[in-house]
Amino acid sequence: VLDASWYPPKERNARQEFKERHIPGASFFDIEECRDKSSPYDFMLPSESQFADYVGGLGVSNDTHVVVYDGDEVGTFYAPRAWWMFRAFGHKEVSVLNGGFKNWVKEGHPVTAEVTQPTPAVFKARLNRALVKTFDEMVQNVSSLKFQVVDSRPEGRFRGTELDQGLESGHIPGAVNIPFHSFLSETGHEKSIEEIQEIFREKKVDLSKPLTATCRKGVTACQIALAAFLCGKRDVAVYDGSWSEWFHRAPPHYKVSEVKRSK
């Protein structure tokens, strides 16, 4: 069991909260550590060897069934990112705790402050490139339309009418907007498969065809991948750089916004 919580530093301290209370036997999956620190963009995938060393240190081997959760108030926020990372590195036995830590506590399940030291294990990582899209692949797709693109950010950021964490916002040409919280119920649990399928249908997203998810920094995009996975679609790719990279690298006419940009 891995706690993959992350919060803006001024709001909450995920590691400290883990030390105070967590699911018994859980380890802390630090998304700040398990990433490509040489990249100018947040939370980019680490190398195969970096990921293998990191999760091996948490006691995860290739035979381990991993369950990830986080403590966000919406129910599930960063856990799907950890879930997708495991899948991207070839690990299929990985699940997300439905409803997250807040519902675990609400339902009266045990919590502890006792931090267990996992026995290190050997994990062999092999990146499944079909689950990760690069900037160049996203640029090519604007004209080729080989795959559908779904953006999981709030509508205002997608349309360009509100700043995206300090960045001018907007979206990739041809992308469809499904804010990630659309898939969560009021209690923070995943909606039913029928409801999720209907959400995709309403947005004219065909789950029988190739699909890539994007967001601000490759985190909530993983909620799109998880929602589609629950419907039986296991091959949704995530554009790891997402809007953070696209904003800085794409030509101006490839940034769709309802707001006139400053020169």
C-alpha cells in the first residue's frame, strides 16, 4: 500500500501528514523524488532504472500487488498518477483505493502513526512507450489526428479564460475537455462504469479508438486514463509534458485560447 499524496507546499505537508496517520503498513510514495529532476517541467517520468530503484526501496517487486491512495479532499487526486506510472513501467498489478484516504477514515477503518520499514525488493522496470506521448508526437497529431486528445483541466483553463497556475492557458488544437472531477461522485468515489461511459459519449470520445490524455503537468490526465481503464480501455496514453511543456514549446497558432494573447 502506497500513499501518493502531494499538495502545494503552502497548503499542506503530505509527508508530515503521512507520519501522523496513514493506512497501517503503507509506505510514502514521494512524487517529488520519483521523477526526472533534470527536466524543466514538473513530475516528468524518471528513467527505468530510477523508477526501479525507487519502488524497489519501498519493498515493491514485480510480483507485488500495489494499492495507491492519497489524502486529497476530492477523494483521489495524485494516486492515479502513481497508478499510471507503475503501468507505464510495465507493472499491471496496481490498483487505486476507491474514495481515497478521506473515505477510508470516514468509514472507520484503522489508521496509524507507526512507520514500517519495508524490506527492499528487486523491481525490473520496462517503459511501455505506447502509454506515454512526447511533445513531437502531440505536434504531429494536430495534423494527422491519429488519436483523440482529452484534456482534464477545469473548463476555464481549457478555454483560456483563467490563468493556469501562473501560465496563460488554453488548449491543444482538437482537444476535448472533460474536467477530471467529472468522473468522481460527491463523496469522492469513482462514478459507475455506466456513468463514466456516458460522460465519454456526451463528449463524443470513442473508447474503441486511440486516446491520449493531457492536463497541466501530467497528473489529473491520469484520471482520464483510469476512468477509461474502468470501462475496459487499457491503452490510454498520457502526454507527460502536458500544458506546461506545450505552452513553452508549441508555436502560437497551436495554442487555442478565447483570450487574445500578449505578444
